[in-house]
Amino acid sequence: MKNNKVLSLIGLATKAGKTVSGDFSTEKSVKTGKGFLALVADDASENTKKKFRNMCTYYEVPLYFLSDKESLGRAMGKEFRASLAVQDENFAKAIMKALEKESSKKPA
């Protein structure tokens, strides 16, 4: 599965200071309405996936599962990351567009 464009967009958004990562920060971002997009690693635990699926459905935030913890972390220039939120509407739209173009993935 190639997510090169998506991962590079995540890297750009991170450099611009428009992402937050980690369970607590991602959850806070979604619940406060600052997060325009949530991304969870494919290899995250089922509990984590369910938690974000339910939360993002309730708060009407698009959620995608992609790549793995290591790749998400590397894209952000950090250690492993199971979840992250994009806090910029334009970056979120660009990432969703790239995700849909790349593998016709549907939102979770």
C-alpha cells in the first residue's frame, strides 16, 4: 500500500504546526472542533479504532485508517504514532483527496 503523497502531506502539515498526535491530543482536537480530519494507523488496536470510529461519527469528523504506526510517526518526524488529527481545513481536504485518489479508500 503506497501512501507516499498522503504521508508527505502529513509531514508538511506537521511542519506548519497544523497536526496533533497521540491519543489524548487527537481526541481533544476532535471533541473541541479543531480537528478537520482524524487518521488512525491500520495496525492500531481494535479498541483504539473503535474509540475513534465512534467519536468521529458523533462529532462528524472524517476518519481514515492508513499505513502503520511507524510510517505515521516517521511522516511527522516522531516516534510511533497510532493517531493524529489535522487542524487545518485545506490540509485535511488535500489529504482526503489524495487518499481517495490513491486507493479509492472510503472513510471509516
